[in-house]
Amino acid sequence: MDLLIGTSNPGKMREYAEILGELSLRLISLRDVGLQSLEIDEPYATYAENAAHKARAYAQASGLHALADDSGLEVDALDGRPGVYSARYGGPTDRDRNIKLLGELAAMPDAARTARFLCVVAVADPQMGAVEYGHGTVEGAVGYGICEATGGFGYDAVFIPEGFDVCFSALSPGVKNSLSHRGNAMRSLIPVLRRMAHT
Ligand code: ITT
């Protein structure tokens, strides 16, 4: 089965290629089908609604089964912000967003730096528009600076997963995917993808 990975975020694309590598799926990028300029908005206040909206739009535009996710970082000291608005927080670059987050947390007590990444993955069927969902989280905390390691993307440079003393950027892709919100969300969807591939 062909599966369109509906994301314009190259970091997410790399992770999907690794997480889904073992399945007998042909992964198609937006560029492969000439849809790299198709911007889908995220009008909803929940990850699931935004993920389904993106997956349906990409399935409709391509005629392929399409996967999309909506994900974000929820920080306890900030009452869950940036959360579902993580992509539109603090400025256009990952560094801008990380600097803003660290600034907002500067005066907070250590215990309040606990945080989690959430991800909802949606896969849409191009004919029926039906959507299947996978949900994943990973617990951790926001560190005190931008870590120097260059792996990962987004908030990986400030997020320290529980049980580790380094940020996500310092972990190999395989280790990050084995515990991440996106890895966990995808693992919950693998039986569904296997079923789709055989129908
Ligand atoms: P698409 O909508 O095209 O997939 P996006 O980057 O806009 O790309 P989202 O709307 O889901 O994706 O926004 C998620 C935000 O959370 C964005 O700023 C990401 O960098 C960040 N984020 C999501 N997953 C992450 C991860 O695994 N590590 C670090 N940051 C992550």
C-alpha cells in the first residue's frame, strides 16, 4: 500500500521513515506527489481534530491513504501551553520558540518544569474519508538551556525525557522513536495499517 506522509516538517518525515520502515508500505512524501506547497490550516483546539483535518485534506488532494499528525509540548508551569499551539508560539524558527519557552520558565520553581509531548496521528482513507487514530505521549521536563546536541527538531533541544539526563536532541533517532510521543502513537496504529495494507 502507498501511504502519503502528510507533513511539511522534515523532522517528522525522517521519524516516520524510520518508525514505519519495517512495514510493507511505500512511503510517499508531499513532494513526491507535487503537494509540497499545499498548506493545510489547523483551525481546531484539539490535536485529534487538527490531525484528522490534515489527513483528510491530503488524502483528498492525492487520492492516497494519508497520514498526518498534530503534536505539541504541554508544560505544567504554563498550564499546558504551548500545547496544541506549539507550532505558532514565539516566532518562526525552532530556536525562537525554545528561547521564548525558556524565558517564560526562568522564574518558575524546578518542580514546575515538568512537561510532556503529545501526538495524535490520523490516517485517512481517500475513498470513504474514514479516519483511524493513534495517540502517544512521553513525560519529561524542560531543561535550563538549549542543549548543544544537533539531533532531532523543534523542542527536542529543551526537552529531557523522564529517566534520562540529556535532551531528546542528544539521543539517536532509534532511541528517541522508541520512547517518543510519535513512536508511541504510531505503535498503537500499526495493527490498523497492517489491516489497511491487506484489504
Ligand atoms: P505539519 O503540520 O506539516 O506536520 P508542523 O511542524 O506545523 O508540521 P504541528 O502543527 O504538529 O507540526 O506542530 C507541532 C509543533 O510541536 C512544532 O513546533 C514542532 O516542532 C513541535 N514538535 C512536535 N513533535 C516534536 C518532536 O518530536 N520533537 C520536538 N518538537 C516537536
